Amino acid sequence: MKKYKRQMDWRRNEVREMFSSGYSQFEISNMLHISQSTISRDVNYMQSKINKRDVDPDDQLFDEYEKMMLTLDETVKELWKIIDSSKTSSKEKAKSINLILNVTKERRSMLEKEIDILKTEAYKNLVGDRLH
């Protein structure tokens, strides 16, 4: 029974990661070689767990923000592997460098938004303290 539970947990984690990365249920089904109905059942299970929890939207947004930043970091790492490979053509290296620049700009934009949010929160706290 434990082996089945571990397999199911592994599958659900894979489905969750792929689904949150933007893959459709059909694509996940094909990549994992699992029926689409099983994938659909896993997605529904995960969504029902989320709906049952009393999740603070700010916490959920922060979690998604952190995931996005990690994804951008991993993307840059993979692009550097492509650039450093001796098998990569000059054209592919140039594309990879361009993608790194785009990812870096996006990451910077996200950090600037985070700073703005933190400033807003600090301001709200300061004003709130003065009112009390």
C-alpha cells in the first residue's frame, strides 16, 4: 500500500508541477503516459485541496512569485548550459544570449514591483501606527 501511495504522490507532484508550468492536461497525459482521465482527476483533487484550505491570497501570491523567480533562475542556468556547450551553433548561442537578456529584464521588472509593494506595505504600517 505504501508503494502505491508513493507512486500516487509522485504522479500528483509531477502533474502539479507541469500544470502550474502551463502544460495542458492532454500534454501532461502524453508526457507521463497516463490516461487523461487520471490527470483530470489529479488536477481536480489538487484544486479541491486548495479550495478547502483557508489560504491567505497574499501568501498564495507570494508563493507564486517565488516559484516564478525560481523558474526564471533555472531558465537562465539552462540557457548558460546551451551557450557553454561545444555542440551549440553560433546562431543558437546568440538566441540563448538574447533570451538571457529578456529573462533578466523580466526578473528585474518583478523585483522592482516587489520593492514597490514592500514600500507600500511599509507606508501602510507607518500610517497605521500613527493612527493608533
